[in-house]
Amino acid sequence: MGRGDGTGRIVSPEDADDTGTGILHVDMDAFYASVEQLDDPSLRGKAIIIGAPESRSVVSSASYEARRYGVRSAMPVSQALRLCPHAIVVLPHFERYLALSAQVMRIFRDVTPLVEPLSIDEAFLDVRGARRLWGSPGVIARMLRARVLDETGLSCSIGVAATKHVAKMASTISKPDGLLIVAEADTAAFLGPRSVRALWGVGPKASEALERRGIRTIADAREAPREVLDRALGPAMGDRVWHLARGIDAREIDTSRVEKSIGHEETFHEDIGDDAVLRSELRRLADRVGTRLRENGWEASTVAIKVRFADFTTISRSQTLAEPTAVGQRIGDAAHELFAAVDRSLPVRLIGVRAEKLRPSGTALPGLWDDDEGWRRLEDALDDATARFGRGAVTRATNLGSRGGGTLPSSPPAPRLDEG
């Protein structure tokens, strides 16, 4: 398997056989870091960390030059700088990342309507129906890589295979800036020597359970009796591994795939014990979540909060709403209820609000009356003001002034923790 720092990559020759393929997994290379290097050429070829320079911040992304020193996403910036002292810390520009992501997804949809975005920087494409127009899957993949680079200035890596699972593995192995094609007949040989940890959806605990039984490679998993897999992983996961180890993956491209949740969180410069400050922060985050729900045409059926204490203990709590909503006031009320039930013996380091179980707005059956009608009208007016005058032009009075000594930048919309 290729490593996150780009070493050990494998790519296909120009004349690689693509017989029996049709699924592409396209993954942008170190997306956030690459965008910053694109916009500031002085950063090209240098080790950069996307995050805030404050010690409490975490790494959103890192260039491959920094990753070779062991820097990884979600790592504290302070730890990353100890590993790579010469790295340059760059503040994130999430709006810019979203704009480029949308441009890349439009390029994909120019080639085929069968596009399944997985995150801000990756997607599956089914190109089996595009052969007559564009050529074979290998030809299409090369065309896509060239077009993305030409139109955005960014590189991507693509895996081409007969199934989603193998295509995703192939793109990972080819990173950065690579293309790896696995012909259908070569699937078993491609999978066999790779670690069971490379199987999509098999996490560390499941991998350890397999390794304790001497099942270290995908070939080992393929040869293991079915009952051994079931005992190690449980029937459901055992069945999944049995099929994936044989290159069997019946999942089709899901063009209706949407974000499963929308959330924002903040890490404080100093740990906060003041209940009023924390409740105000929850309200502010809930308003931001509500705004993003409305912008994207979604309502949430569940509200969740995340709290990280001074000792790094992290908890989450969730509540199912009586009716789905995109109203920030309602989301904030639920967040306050959840927070009130949390046993807080230590100050708080991080706090977050998330809307889950999303559905398109207006799809729920209407009730006899609408408790949120007044707040909905008010928040619609605030959305209009934001559109005219910019974000932050109108806010709650409780959000004015200091928020407990300041916070670090919020999480971006829908990235993976370790985007490629």
C-alpha cells in the first residue's frame, strides 16, 4: 500500500490493460495544501501545515513535503512542528477549497452523470456508459487528470478497476499525481499481497482481530475458512471481508449521496469553565449549522454536541428532534439541553454542534402548527442580510465581544480527516 507521504507509490504504464474496468476513484492530492501552494507559488516544494499557529490548533492538511516527517491530519500543530520544525503554518481558506471542489466536480459530471462525491476532494465515477463518447476507462482517466490540472492547476490521483473497492485502493497506492489501472482479470493478484488493513471499511480493531489469527494479507483472508472470519469479526463484517478479499463488491455508484451531517466546532485558546461563555458558544455554532442547512436545502432530525475537556477526554451526546429542522434557534435549544446534562468537573477545551440524519427540506409531513414559524422568518431575514452585507454583518448580541479569550478556526464543511 502507498503511504500517506507519497513513498511506495505504484503507477500504470501508458499501455496498461483496462479490460473489464469501468469504475474510477478520483482523489485530489493533499487538497488544502495544494490549493495554498497554487495560490502562493512561494510555498511550492515546501513543507506546509494547514492550521492555526496557536498550540491548541490541529492540522487540517499537510503538504507531502511535511508528511515525509510524519505530519498527519488531526495532529496537534504543536506536535507537527516538533516533527517538522521548518514547516510553514498556513491559515485555511475554506471558501476557496469549496469553490475549487465544485469546479472539479463539474469536470467529472461533464464526462459522466454517474458521479458519487465522497468528500470535498474525492469521488467515484462510473464511466462504463461513456466509452463510445470518450474512449476506454484508462483513456478517460488520463483525460480527466489532464483536464483537472489544466483547468484548476491541481493534480489528482485516479484508480481504475472493476469495482469501487479496488478502484479506491488503486488511487491510494498511486498517490500523489498518479494513475493505477487494475484490469478485472488482475484483481486477485493485485489484492493478494496487500495488508488486510488496506481493505476499505476494515478498521484497526478488526485488522488486529484478523492479525491475531495469522490473517495478515488479503490472500490470507481469502484462504481463511468463512467461520474463522465470522468468529473474528462477527457475521456481518466477516461476510464483507470474505467478499472484498475476492474482489467482489456489488455497490453501484450512488448519485444521490449527500452529507450525512453538518457541524462546526471550536477549540479554545484557554480552557473554559464559564457556563455562560460555553452556552453562548453553543448558540453561535448552532446558528452556523442552521445557516449551512438552509444554504444546502436540508433539515436535520438529530442534533449532537461534542465536548473535549482539559484532560483531552472527549464525549458526544445526541438528541432526536420531534420534527426535522434547519432553524438555528431550535438546534441551539437542543444543544443547550444536551450540554446541561453533561457532568463537567473540568474546564472545556473544545466544543461542537452537529446536525445529523439530514433530509431534503419540506419532505416531512406538516404538523397542525409550526412552533418554528417565527424563528424561521427571522432567520430567513438574517440569511438575506448575510447575502447582501456579508457573513457577520448581523449577529446575536450575546456573540459580541470576547468569547472566553478567543477560539481557533472552525472545522470546514465535510472534509475527511486525512484528505489525500
